[in-house]
Amino acid sequence: MTSAAAAIDIDHGPSAAERLAPTLSMAPLEPGVVLLVRHGESVGNASAVYSGSSDHPLTEAGRSQAHDAGLRLAASFPAARLAGVFTSRLSRARETAALLLSAWRPEHPEPVADPALDERHFGEVEGMSHGHPLAKRAMRDPTFAPPRGESLEQALRRAAVAFDARVAPLARSGPVLVVGHGAVLRCLIVRALGWPLASVGQFTLDNCQITRLRVS
């Protein structure tokens, strides 16, 4: 499954010293741009376990990260007009979007909570630490579905449908914001780059990290 997205830019966020004067080293926002943002720190992240489809809320640190991400976007793109906003249905993504947008664009399109953008269902891996052997296999083997869960291939398949059918067409009329989750966003990124899906387990996305895709 290939994608029409390319031109990947990743913002790892400012250091603590840079938070009061945030900027992003990205090209201007324009039609064809999709901003992918991972949600802020959740209770599951703070406990270093897989959350997956479990609806773990944001921590106070996660709420601060979401607000700071909005400030970075406001400083870099103060005049941007979003064509659309998408989130998953999980509260950590929806709250991140709300806090980010309140700091960046008080007036914005109503966010659409799309079930196809929900985090990968990790099944029995949910609640496990990242070092658990079953968790490691779940991230290493794209075809492996943990018991009562889904594989990376299955997660990418549904997320790609949402991206190609709903996100990308809207982005051609103006920039679109997508606030989602680590595994699903990485699946979309490696697809856009043409990398093997197994490479999802070889890099991470920080909480509220911003990735810019260009849709052709």
C-alpha cells in the first residue's frame, strides 16, 4: 500500500529553555500540507506501558505539552487557515487537539473524531511494559497480531483508508491537522517514505512531536 505523501519534516519540539520563544524550522503551511501530531503524555506513557485502545487520559505534563505545541505552531504559522482537523476517538488525542488549537487557532474547523485513526489495538499487550517479549514481537513483526489485538498491517490498512479518502483530499484545499497516536502515525510516516513497515519499531515519536507531510 503506497501513499501520495512525501516531503517529511519532523519537529522534535523545543528544549525547556526554548519554550518561551518557540519556532518551527518548517516550510510555510499551504494547500497539500498535513501536520501529524502525536498526543501529549498520557497516564500510560507516564507508566511506560502500552496503552493501545485503552482510553488513558492525559497527565498534567501532557496537557502542558499540548499547549506548548500550539504555541510553537502559533509562532511559526500565525496566519495559517486550516482546512480540517482530525483526531482519533480516544480522549488523549481529542484533548491534545483542543489544547493545541486553543493556543494556536482559536477559530478552526470542528475536529472530526475518526475511528480509523484510533491507536492500534494491542490486545493482551495493552498494559505491558515496552520490554515484554510479546510487546517486542508486536512491534517487530508487522504481520503479528497479539491475542485479541491487531497487527501493524491491519492498523495501517484502516489508517491509510482514512488518510487517502478523507485527510488527503481535504488537504489539497488547505493545511490539515491530524492528532493521533505513536504506532498509527508511524505507520503513516513509513508508508509515505516508502520504508518497510517493520521499520515502525526502529524509531519513536515524542509526545506532541509534529511531523509535516506533503500530499501530491
